[in-house]
Amino acid sequence: MNWQLPDITITLATLAIVFWIFLRVGRQLEVKEVFFRLWVLAWLLSIIHYVGQFTEVSYNSNWGGFVDELFLGISGIVFVLAAESIRGRSPRSLAPYCWAVGIVLCIWAFVDAKQLAPAITDRASYAWALAALFALAGLSHWAHNRKKFSIGGSILAYNFFFWSGCFVFITLTAGSQFTAQYDNYIYQFSNLPKPIAAIGMLIYMLEAERINVHQQRDFAESLIENAPDGIFILDVEHILIKVNKRFAAMCGQPAEEIIGKPLSAFVSLGDESSGERTASGDANTLSAHYQSRMEVTGRDAIDVLVTSKPIVNNGRVMGAMGIVKDITQRLQLEQHLRQSEKMASIGLMVSGVAHELNNPLTSVIGFTELSLRDPSLGEILGRRLRIVLSEARRTRSIVQKLLSAVRHQKSERVPVKINRLITDTIALRESDFRLNNIEIETQLDPDLPPVMADASDIQQVLINLMQNAFDALCENAAGGALLIRTSREKRRIIIEMSDDGPGAVEPARVFDPFYTTKEVGKGTGLGLSICYQVVKSHGGEISMENLAKGTRFTVKLPIAAVVPVEAAAAKQPMAAPALRGRILIVDDEPMIAAFCESVLAAAGFEVQTSLNGADALEKMASQRFDAIVTDYKMPGKVSGADLYNWVQRNLPGQQNQVMFMTGDSVNPNTHDFLMACGSPVIYKPFDGDELVAKVQTLISGAVGTGTAGMPAAETSAELHSAIQG
């Protein structure tokens, strides 16, 4: 047995080296798989097994033999667990079986090492149990390798079968002359599976790591290739060495034709001095973030945002990776937002201008009407005044149309007369068309039924279509002609706008959002898109076609449901009887107050006027009025809204006798208050007949509800509080 100690020592040193290698590999590769940890544990148990064997041989200790046999058996159990873990089974689920087998092996090894029952252990050798365990480990690796082949798995499967065969051979030849003669060779041969198993395990780990690296590489390449933004990789000379599908699509060329060309061939690098491009570090860092444009032959240029960062390996710049993001739509949205904000500002300006115009227009229209009623008026002067009245009313119509175009109001579908809407819209733009030598011709069917629509939305469609024709015709300095035609087709109204301009470049795209052929700053590409959305929301259709000369837009809208004549007649309110009463007029414009007083007094009413809210409150506190007609906006501490609130607090229920005058219908605060209180409103500028009719209706309603004759306030304390604000 003298040969055993050196062999055991060498094997023990070999296993220690294997154990150390596995620890280093696991730490270096950051292996976290359960089967690898079980392998490390198995090699540690194998070292203990050989320590026991060394003790047994050196000191002839049966305890050493017990440790030798027990830990060899436990290492076999751990090898089986590792193989099953590779197959996907949890070691926890196999723990009860392992404990049972371990207890049996412990008893079996103890009995065999202590020679407590030699008759039994000679027939049932402990080596048979070891052969079964290692065969089971080989069978598990073989089953897994059939589903997922690997070289390392094959080595492990057949090596464990070989290891099991060694135990069978040793058992079958025990005590024979062959064993006695070649004992040292058999021992060496039985240790051969251990280094083979270590090699197989390392090969299996390298294969698994290679597969993992390939999967990660494929995943990364898939992410890059299918990214929504263009991605490119440059070398240090700014030459493209890799691009994804999105970048190739942006460039309009196959990736194979792009690779090898400089980035500047596709993306403008901009002008650093103008601030379009900002880079960090020196030129070799290849780090930049700038906005640029990509010009592609046969396609519209796109705005892009380019971001690149250097690729550094061991402190050396190898190239750069960049992202190209298409920001064309974002910039168009920003431009549209700026345009919307500009239009909102223009709307507020129009509102203010209209309010300032409405007050003097009310006086002009009112006093001109009163003058025309004077029987002593001469024919020449009367003709001149009628011209003044006509132009004043024309001015009022223009102001009202401007206000309707910018008014903030809830969309409401009502029966709309298309011909009237077209006429009103033409009145807004005919001056521009005339000044640019563009003739507007109309062919309107006089028998058209109404359509159920939002008048302001449909007017916006008409304005956008007219503006599109205007822009097209202005390209020709000689002007042109616009024909607007209406007709009926079964249950739909047809509106056609035809011009003799240059025609559309791409008729199929005219309704696409942000599509425009105009120069930068002259169009957002949203006008016709909005027309399409509005018409579709009304259940209609809109189309466009090129003519031999010019274009034609066709809008089809469904006809409104017919209201029976009898029902419509039944809903008409009965004419208000002629009434008399005391009226209080409140307006900070003396001319308007004087006009209202003259008109209402001539109609038979008793009228008083106040030029500010404080004076009106004092009169309301001391006198009785059948109706109050007040301006909504007035300078000072008491506005028309304050007057209304005072009546609501001090004379409950009699706020229905308050009517507002206003020339500021666009202001959202004014609109919201008037809608909330529900009081009648007369919009400036108005004429005398309209005012008398409104006041008669107001008093008639008060009589019907039993609130006519507004009593004076009992005390002046609340009045003083209201005036002081």
C-alpha cells in the first residue's frame, strides 16, 4: 500500500486546484446558477472524501474509512442534484429524497467501515450504491443533452456513466487475483473521471456563457435595429460603420450603400458659430448634440436632433454612437402652438377693438335712425343720412362677423342656412380678393334646405377653403377667379369651390396634417386637415380634385331633419302686448344713454338714465322701476354685474327684470357670467326697434311672473356697502 499515499496526495492536491479554479471562474464570470454552486460544493465534499481516505491509509483508521465512503456518497448526491438543476428541477423539491438517501448512505458507510456486518456488506457492497448515484447523474445529463445539446453536457453524461462503471468493475473484481496484481493501476484508473468531470463542467460553463453573450448581443442588435429613432456608429474619422433600419429609411438608401460614407453626406453638421451645433471636448471626443436637417432626393427634408457620444475602450476613443431623432412633427406642433397663441392674442385684440367700435356705432346708428324719423328732414339730407345708416350697419355686420370668428362658444348643432353663411363669409374676405384682382362668383341654389351644423365650425371650413384658393391665385400676379356653387343631391347639400389657379402638386395628401407646399412661415399645413375633421364630425364628406386649370373642393353635408310647419308655428311666441313702465338706463357712454332714453321715451316708456353704477344704485334704492337696462362693463367700483348681484341679494326673484347691454361678447369672463345668470342680453351696436322689442319682452315676462314694479330698498346701509365695494 506504499503507492497509495503519494497517489492520494496528488489527487488531493489536484482536487484542491480544481476547487480553487471553480471558485475563481464563478467569481470572474459572476455565475449565480444553482448547479454551479452545487458543483463547487461537490468538489469540496470530494476533497473531504480524500482527506478521510488519506487518514484511513496513514493511520489504518476505520473512522477515516467512514469519512471516505460517506463524503464520496454525499458528493454523488450533490452531482445528481446539480444535473437535475440543469434540467430545471428545483433542489428544494428533491431535498426529502436526498435526506433519505443520505441517511441510508450514512448508516451503510458506518456499518461497512466498522465491519459490523461483514456477511451483509460483502454481498451488498457500498460501491453498488455509489455506482447507482453516479449512473443517475449521467442519466440526468444525457436526458438534458437530448433536448439541448452541448459538448460539455455530453462529456458530463458519458463521464458519469464511466465513473459508475468504475465502481461496478471494482465491486465485481474485488478479491480476485487480477485486482491483487494490478491494484495500483485500478486505483489510478478509478480516479480518472474526476479531472474529466471538471473539464466537462468548465466546457459546459463556457458554452453557457457563450450562448448568454450571443443572446445579449442579438438582443442589443435587435433593439438597435428596431429602434424608433435612427442609430449610427462612427469611427474616429466620422465614417459610418453601422446604421439601423430607421436611419437607412431616413436617408432613403439601403444600409449597405450608407456604410463607408461620412455622416456629413446625410446629416448637415450645422454652423457652430450660429449656435445650431454645440459640441463638448475636442474633435476626437465625437460628442455632440445639435439640431440639423436631412435632405433626401425625391422627398421632403426632415428636421432632426442629433446626439452622439464617444465609444471608449481602455481609455482609447474607438468611435462614436449616435441617435438621430425626427423632430419635424414636433417643430410643426410648436409652430402651430405659436400660431394658436398668436391667433388667441389677435382674438383678444379684436375683442377690444370691437368693444370700442360698438359703443360709437350704437350712437351713430341710433341717432341716424332718430334723425330719419324727423318729418322736417329734407330729401337731400335724408338721402345722405340713409347712406350713413347703411354704411354704419355694414360696419356693424363686419364687426359681428369678426367677433363670431373669434368668439369662445360651445359647439352647438342648429339648422343653418348655407347660402346665408357663404354670403356672410364672402363679406369678410371680398376686400382682400378684390385688391388682388380675384373675382368671386356665386351660383347659390335659392331653394336649399338648412343643414344641422355648428355655424362657426362650417364658417371656419369656408374661410380655410377660401384662404387656400386665395393663396393659390395670388401666385399669379394677374389674379384669377373663384366660383362658389351650392346645390342639392338627395339628402345632402353640395358646396363646390373652384379656382383657376395652378392646381395641387399632390392631391392625395392635401388633407394630411402638416402637409404644405408653402414657404416656411407662410403656412402650418393644418387648414385643410381641420376642414377634413370638421366636415367628418358633421357626418359629411370633403374631397379635392385637380381640374384642367385649377382645383375644385367639394363639401357634402347632410340636410337637417324637416320640422313640421304646424309644430314650428306652435312654438312661435305670441306677440308681446304694448306695455308701459318705468325704465332705468345705465351706461357710462352719454351718447348711448341719451339714444336709449330718446327711443324708449318715444315708445311711451318713462325713462331715467345713470352714467355710472353708483348713481344707478342710489336711484334703485329710492325709486321703483319695471326694468333695468345696464351696460355690463363700466368704469368705477360698480359694474353691471355688481348691479345684478345687488338686485339678486336685496330684491330676490326680481333679477329677471335686468337686461344687459354689451359690446364685449368675446371676453370669456363676460360670456360665462351672462350664460350663468340667464338674463337677456342686447349686443351693441343695436337699433331703436330692437331695443324697444327687447324691453317690451322683458317687461312682459316680469308681468307674467308677477314681479313688475321693482320696489325701492328699505334702507341705505346695503346700498352704501355696495357702492364702497
